[in-house]
Amino acid sequence: MSNLQIAPNAAVLAALSEILPRDSVRRGGDQAEVETSLERLPSVVDTVVRNGYALAGIVTEWEDAGWLGRYAFYCSSCPGFVHVFVHGKPGDALPSISPYVFSADWHEREIEDLFEIPFEGHPLLGDFALHNEDWPEGVAPMRPDYDRDEPKPPRSGRVWRPQRFVKAPGAFTMSIGPIYSGISESAQFRLESEGEQILYATPRLFYKYRGLEKIAEGQDVEDVLLLAERLNGTSAVGHAAAFAQAAEAIAMVTPPPRAAALRLVFAELERLRSHLCTIEELVESTGLQVPTAMLSSLVEDLLRLSGRVAGHRYLFGLVRPGGLTLDIGDAETADIVKTSREATARLSRIVDQLAYDNGFLDRVEQVGTLQVPKALHHGVVGPVGRASGLSKDLRVIHPYGAYRDCEVRIALADEGDAFARFRVLAGEAVESQHLMEQALSSLPAGPVLAPWRPRADAALGWSEAPLGAAFHWLRLSPTGKVLRWRIMPPSFTNWPALATVVEGAAFQDFPIILASFGLSVAESDR
């Protein structure tokens, strides 16, 4: 497993030992492995969650005689991971853990769609990721017996109809999307109401589901890395770093110090640009064209900076297992410091002006409020969580690479509204510039790539991507081919919370709330 020595919390191990046989809890390196039965799974998960752990995701893998379900948890306030796993046979059902961990909801629905593994007690299974009306029932693309080249039988005349939740007289449903003008991604939002307020909201994604986890099977690690960094163009370094970290843990390789420092620099440059994009979209949603144009200019300056120093505007092709494909010199270092300083100085002036603009404040204050209890319930991550008082940041609680030697100042707010998310994004953007300058001021000498040779094993990699906690599970064969790749992106975690926040809002506030969350459809449509 991972070569990062981060001990799981002793309290959770003691609590698990009280309800499980002694040999069911195994500790090794950065994580504890907990084996349990299908019947005991809910109580084990409940114990882990009550001890302060959050769900990273659920990984399903096929074995010779059935399947393995792995529930990866990470501590929200201390280092360490707990992996709970159960074995099942074809035809077995998993008990739903959504009543204990709401963030498992979408994971369970996706697994039921892709693997045809049912979850007992889940009320909304079916037509989730594979909701194309031409996709036949009973065909599970992630099963090992799925043949992508075999013609599929047509769906037997079944037509999907949206489920209605608001039953009051005069209630109606407004459908937004999945087709938009401009560059918006394909997603549908069904907003139910009986007047001017949204009473129930349902996001429907996966119109462009790509099947990347299936495509990765049997591929070389380097080829799958290309897919990882293209999950979401605004988080290329974040996802590539999480994937590479998993591959490095398998090979027991540590990137050279210079590579680790430069990974931090490129990750923070990406975060700075991504947050500026989200702020720009939020300001644009309120109808303020002048600051929108000013922010758009800042985004373009950072894209050009990325192109100059890294050869790609979205920082593709930089990260690889063992380090980086590119080194930079003094000229590029000076360019990063100068341009990022100027960008954050201009951003701060815009933010200060908007903070006293009544036209802006009227549209964002107390709009789309995600209170702390709901944020905890949904397990939200990234800037969305930190705007609701949750200080979860993997750079701090599970530091990796050069973040182990840095002090990251977390931007926090507790109001949980669109204005709080605006302030947290701006604060994190400024902190990204500080982290880049700090890393570049003491940049180690030496190579940027260490030899990397794959071996048969599996590991979890993670990073604090611009949108939040990103996790990648990777299993390799003895020849270094990818047997299983599971992607657990931050947007996939945060989308259900958006639907909750929209409820009770006025219809005209929906675009503002959506923009303030800054979520990606693409990294969920994986």
C-alpha cells in the first residue's frame, strides 16, 4: 500500500476493535484495513463516521469468485485513512450506508448502474449514470464479462419520466438544460415549485458519460494519466497529482525535492486561475459586466503565464509518476512571481470594491446558504465546505509532497452563502500566490524526475484540487497494466448539496447559486 507513513487515529481503531473480531482490523502504513460482513457493514461505517471520518469514496473491484467493495474514509481533522471492505458473490446486495453517510448516495447509485450490484434500503436506484434511453437494462459496462464490441439489444420501449416530489395543487416543474448556449456543460436541473420559490431541485448529469474507468482497464499507467488530467480542464494538475501519487505509492518512489516543490507551484497556479474563473462566473451571474471583464482579463493573463512557463495554457503534460516532465529556470520563476503578484493585487482591488457594492451584495448575501449542519451532513469539500465553516483541506490534514513543509493558511467563513463562498475563493487565491512565492524562494536544486517502475499492488492517491478533495484509487497488474482505476472527484461529492441549497430560493437566484458553487460537470461525467 501507500509508502506515506500517516497513522490512523487510535480512537477509531479502538472503537472498531470493540465490535469486530481482533483479526478483522489490520494496520499498515498510512491506513487501517477493516474487513467486515455485509450484515455488519452499517454498524462498522457508523462507528468510523462517529469518530470523525469522512467518506472519500467507494471502490468496487471484481474478484475470481465475486466482488470486493472498498469504502475509503479519511479523517476530517487528523491524519490517517480507514478502509472498510466487504466481499460479495454475484447476486448479493450491499446494505445502503446512505442513512449514515449521505455522501455515499451518489456512489451507490452509480455502482448499481455500472456493476448491477443492488443496495438494500436505497430508494432511488436506476437511471443514474446510464440514463440514455437507448441503453439496455441489465447491461453493466463495468463487469468483467462486458464486451464493448458486442452489439447491445435495444431498450424495450421504456421511456424515462422524471419523478415528481411536489404534489401540491398547481405545482409545476421547470426544466433547465441539458442544452445551453455558449460553453456550458450538459446538465439538466429540474426545479419544482408552486409559485416563485423553488421547493425541490434535482440535478441530472452524465449526459456525456465517458466510461473512463472502463477505458483504463489494461492500459499503461502513462496513458491513463492522460485521461486523469483531462477529467476537468480547470483541475489538470490536481487530478494528475492524485493519480501520480497512487502510482508512486505502488512503486514506493518519492519524487525529488525539486519536483515536489514545482508540483506545488503548478498546483497553486492552477488553483489561482480556477478560483478567478469561478469568481468571474459568479460576478457575471449578478449582471455586473465591468468587473466581469476585468476578471476575465486576469484569467487570460494567468492562462498566458501557464503557456509561457509550462508549454500548455491548462498545464497538461507536466505531472508524471516520479516527478515532472519539465523543469523551469530563473526567468520562468521570476515570471510566475511577477505575474501572480500583479494578478492577486488586481483581484484584491476588485474584491474590495465589490464588498461595498450594494448591487452585488443584494444578489449574493443570504443567497444559497449552506449552514454548517447541512454541510456536515452532505460531507461537502473544498471552498464550498470552507465557506460553511468546515476547515477540511488535504494540504493541511493529509499533507503530501512539498505541502509537508509549508504552512497553508485556510480561508474560512461560516455564513455559508454565496458571498461567503466569494470571500473564501478570493482568500484562497491570494494564499495560492503566497505559497508559490514561498516555494520558489527556496527551490531545491537537483532533478525533477525519479525512476519509476510499476509493480503489482494498489494504493490511494489524493490531492486538494481547486474544487476540493480529489481521490484516485489505482490497482496495477504484475506487468504494470491498470486493472482498476476509480476516480472520486470533489464535484461528485458537492453536487447533491447544491440541490439542497437551491430549495427555498427564488428562481432568479438559481444561476447565482450555481455559479457560486463552481462545480464541474465534466469531472463527474467521467
